[in-house]
Amino acid sequence: MARLFASTDLSSDISSDSSFELSPAVQSNLLNDSFGRQFQYLRLSITEMCNFRCTYCLPDGYKKCAGYEEPLTVAEIENLVSAFAGLGFWKVRLTGGEPSVRRDLVEIVARVASVPGIRFVALSTNGLKLHEQAESLRRAGLQGLNLSLDSLDPAVFLKMTGRSEHQKIMDGIDRALGLGFRSLKVNVVLMKDLNETSLADFMEWVRTREISVRFIELMRTGRNKELFDRHYLSGQVVSDFLTQSGWQMRERSHGDGPAIEYHHQDFAGRMGVIAPYSKDFCKTCNRLRVSSSGKLRLCLFGDGDLSLRPLLQNSDDREELMARVRHLLSGKSLSHSLQEGKYGNTWNLSAIGG
Ligand code: SAM
Ligand code: SF4
């Protein structure tokens, strides 16, 4: 319990902990692709539904499409995570859609956190229910939180997400700050003429808060071409702003994903940029994705959806499931083709979880 309520410690974020050691048995079993990348991080969508209307993701709100499939049950999720743990995966991020629309979210976190081999469970959320769920999630074993917060200005936030509950979300974040999460990150989708002027506000915000704010370049999906053409802005503006403000790039560590983070001695938090359009973005890819209905996605912007669900019904199928994932990984390509305007069958990120 004492550890549960210790303060957040960005410096010991296990997701980038170079002292983190895997046992020799797990080491020899790790998943590598044909380009030498190693995969230890599962991003699992637990629902495609959402209660927000982010302009870049679900501008008209969530609507069930033809071909809708029910999300994985808790038992299916447990079987899935157990197989990935057998392949050396130690980190799981639950995402969506909006995971908190599921009533059994706390139970899902608890079951995933108790799978042998899983060392770190995180959640991506829009934060709407955080003020009421933060403590129970933390108690269930959640260690990392990734919150979407596109602006500190309620009016801009409303424009970008369709929701007016800005203050409720800010309260939820402040509540989470006191709960000793090992990692607290805020994601901001960078959009020209909307929130590009918010860099200084966020910088000031992390002066006293141990939060890592990361600006994500707007990504083109199947449904947002017009918006993309109007609002895309290169993440370079963030890097330039930070270096001009005296921030320094943090050295990359084992397990780091594609985010580039900056630190400054006068600030408790960090700032960063996630730039999928940059040249080397896919070189550091260390994750596999599974959709809410159990389809393996080798790349966020890939074409194929490879169903694992038939092998999630019985825990006795674990070895076969592991073999299937190993086999499917051989189809992972070196890079997405976003720069060429290709986005696979990704209509929006709510379907697979960003
Ligand atoms: N609903 C949760 C949330 O918003 O955090 C989890 C799912 S959401 C799809 C995951 C992340 O993807 C969020 O940080 C969101 O801002 C980001 N995202 C969604 N669509 C995007 C786009 N077109 N370009 C860049 N980031 C996007
Ligand atoms: Fe919902 Fe997250 Fe998409 Fe916003 S980004 S519409 S909160 S799934």
C-alpha cells in the first residue's frame, strides 16, 4: 500500500528501464522480426466504442459498422495476454476506442496484471472517468496512464474533442498524480491553427507536475484527408521550440518506443514528440497490436487483420497461439507507407487504438 501512494517517478519509468532484465529462458524465446526488431510490448484494444468526438478520429462520434464484432471477454483477454507473455512480452497497454466505456475495465486490468511475466500494465484513455476510477485502477495493478488532452484551454479542447468536461479531466489528472503511477503521460495531437500555440502552456504546466507531455503528429487515416491537409504540422516545430527553450533531448534507453523526449532541470515533467512521418520512425517499433475482437495488427497502418480469436477460447491452446503469432510476425513490413499517402485499412484510430 505504501508503494501505491508514493509519488510518480518519471526517472524510473519501467517502460524505459535499462536495468530491467529478462530471464535467460524468456530471452531465448523473444520475438524478433526479419529486420532485427524485438517485440516485447502488446497494445491491446478492448473496445472500438468511444464517448468522444475527436475531430481527427471520430468527428461524428462512434457508430457501429456492419461487420461489428463483440469485444474480447475477460477470459479471452487473459488467454491472449498469457500467450504473449510466453513470447517474452512484459508490457501491455490497454486502449480502444475508449477503454473506460467497458464496465469491467478494472477487472480486465487486474487479470492482465496478474498474468505471470507481465511487469507493466498501462492504459490509454481520454480521462473522462478518471476522477472516479483512478484509485480502483491503481489498486487493480495499473502502473501507467496515457491520457489524451489536446489543450489546456477548455474552448480549444471542446473544439477538438466535442466534449465540455475539461475541468473534470484536469481533476482526474491531479488525482492520478497522487497515486504513484510509474508513468504518467499526456498525449496532445498537434494541429495547425488549433493547438500549435499551446506549447508554452503545456511547458508551464509540467514545471511542477511529473508528467510527460508528448505532441503527436496528426496522422492521415482513411477518413480524415481534408482535416489532415488543413491541420497537419510537422513535429519539428515542437523539437525546435524545446531546444530554443533550453530543453535537452533525453538519451534513448532499452525498451523506448518512437517518442523523442526532452528534459529540463527547472521542470518536474518532460516534453516530447512522436513523429510518425519522420524518416526513422519505424526503426524503433517494438510493439504488436491486437484489435478489440482479437485480430493481430502487425502495423498500425497495415493492411491485414489476422484473427487470433479461435485460439483464445481455451487456455490449452496457448502453445498453438504462440506459434501462430511467431509465424504471422514474418509478414511484418519494414515501415508504414504514410509518406506515400497509404494508410492500410485504418479508417480511424479508434478501431485499433493508436
Ligand atoms: N480513447 C483513448 C484516447 O484517446 O487516449 C485511446 C484510444 S486513441 C485512438 C489513442 C491515441 O491515438 C490518442 O492519444 C489519440 O489522440 C491518438 N490519435 C487518434 N487519432 C489520431 C490521428 N489521426 N493522428 C494522431 N493521433 C491520433
Ligand atoms: Fe475517442 Fe480516443 Fe478517438 Fe478521441 S482519440 S475519438 S477519445 S478513441
